[in-house]
Amino acid sequence: MRKIKYSMVAFFIAMFILVSGVVADDCWSEAYSPNVHWVFCIDTSGSMKAKGHRDLLKLITQKITSEFIDTKKNIIKAGDRITIFSFDQEVRLEVTALYQAENDILPIRERLKQINKRNGGLTFISEAIVQAINLANKYRQFFHTNALYVFTDGKSEPYSPKWPKARIHAAKLRDKENFEKISLLEKDQGLNVWVGVLKWEAFNDAKSFVKKMGRNGHLVDLTDFSRLSLEKALNDFAQSVRSTIRVADVKEVDFGTIPFKSGMPYEKTISWNIQTDEMNQAPSIVGRINFDPDNPSELKEGHILDIKSTADKMVLNFKLKGSNKIKPGTYKGELELLPSQTNFGALKIEPSHLDLEFKKAGLMSYYIWRILVMSLVGFLILFYLTGKIKRKMPIRV
């Protein structure tokens, strides 16, 4: 009786561990979000529109419109958020929008045009960075990483010498507090700040910003737009935050041979080792099969793949319910691996396309192997019976 009681306890404990493992294995798919929050802080001080010089304010807003917001450039992805700040002596949140469809870009384009009309006085860079950090932290849980770009042509000028002493003191105190907050960025791996310098004379000031940010701070040379493109700078950053998954040494997939006739769905499971960059969570991957037009099939099922993954392994389950209805022959196609639509964004899979093949056994092969098996079984039975009969026969002298 005691043995039965212990057995029941052990059974329930095992079931609890099993269920917990299944639930825990799937939890990451809901929490994981590999998208990027792009935050731009654009200097609108008077020097950005100085007479006799390039209109840097117009140039930088046009670059953001033509190189970054252009969806054909493939820098931003569906699910990314775009936020625009402008700053001079004041800091303004111009627009923030979640990019899911083409229309989501329109208010950003319009706001960038309006920014060109601004013409402020001073340059309160530290305040712009701190306000951008605060907003990025507000949305932090929804994004894989936050990318903060600051575009400026000069050094930080948070106050004017013409101001009253009390106002100057308050501005200096605020600037000091801001730098203390910025200096903590090195401990925060979820935020990267790139300072795009538009004039050579601003380099020393920009370097001091970057130095305070530690390894999360980056300096971008944008002094010569004909030589260095904003698109390249943003692409370089996108490559550093959009994680890459590599499936090692895989060129093609073989789903085996489907029996000619079977009442059960055909199922095949394949697992691969994967390597992930800058990612500790399990990547969210889906897959679809596109069959070769030269080998059209009668397959009508839309979802015949199920992909599960951990941080270092991907398991692909191929399940075909109507396998007994397709014609015999070899079916070739291409497997496309891509990020889950619910978590689309900072994820690149290499290789993303794999050749695949599976066969449907014909009538002859279906019966031949069965005949061979039956013949082998019959031969073994006959051999056994013959030996048994010989042992019972009388021995002749």
C-alpha cells in the first residue's frame, strides 16, 4: 500500500515538472520583442540655418526622410517605433509613431517639414538626450533595443551670458544633473546613443558626450554628406542591433518518403543547431514552403510546419494530414525561414531559404517492400518449423 502511495506522489510530481517545462518553454514567445525604437534628436538652433552656409537643418531632415523613412531602404521594419525630438534652448517632442503600415510614416514626414521652419537660439544637448532617454525607457519593455540619434552642429550651450545670474545657475545645475544621468548609460545595455556631428568644430564637445556614455555611446562623422551617408550610419547601427541567427552547415532538407497508403498523417521532425548574436532569448521563427512551379503538387494545406526553438537549437516539425491523397513522385521546393509576424523586426536568419525534398512512394514500392518483409518472415517461420520437425523425427541407424 505504501509503495502505491509513493508511486502516485512520484507520478504527480513528474507530471507537474513536465507541464511546467512545456509552459516555460513557450513563455518567451509572448514576451520577446526584437523590434527597435528609433529616437532622433535634431538640433534646431540658429547655427543649423546660418547664412552663407549649408542649411544643415533642412539637409538632415531630408536625409532622414529619403534614407531612413524610405521603406524600400529596409532599415526600419514593421513593429519599429520612430520618435522625433527637436531642441535648441528648449526640447520638443515632435512626433512618435509605431510603424506597421505605409500610412504610419505620413505624420513623421509632415513633422520633419515643419521642423525646417524652426530657428532657435541656444543648444541644450544634454536636456534633449535626457528627455529622449526618459521616453525610450517608457516604451522599453516593448522593444529589443532603443536607438538614440543626436544630430548637432555645435557644442552644448544650455544658457546665455545675457540671462540673469539665477537663471544661469539653474541652467548649469540642470546641465550637471543631466550629465550625471547620461554617465549611467554604460550600465544600461538596452540603449545606444549615436551622436551625429555635422561640423568639425563640434567634434571635441561630441567626444565628451560619447566618453560619458561609455560603450553605449558612438560618434558618427556626418560632416561631409557627399562622402558619408546617413543611410550608411543607420544601416551600420541596424546591423549591430538586429540579431542574426545562423543555421550551421545546412543546404537542403529531406523530409523522407511518405508511404503510398496510410491512414495516419505523415510526420517528420528535424532539429538543427543554431548560433545567435546578441540574443539570450529563444528566437521566434516561422516557416513556409514554396513548391517548385515545375513540380506542382496537390498540397492544399497552408500550415504544414511547426517550428520550436531555444537559444541554441531549432526544431522543425513537418506534418502532412492528406499524404495519402497526393500522387507518387518526388516533390521539390524551398523552405523560407522568417521571424514571427508577432515579433517581426530585429532578426535575420542565415540561411533564410533552404532547398527541400520529399517523396511519395508509388504502388510498386508500396507492395514490394511489404512482399519482401512477408517473404522474410515466412522464410524464418519455415526455417524454424523445419528445424523443429527434424528434431522430432526418429534417428535411423
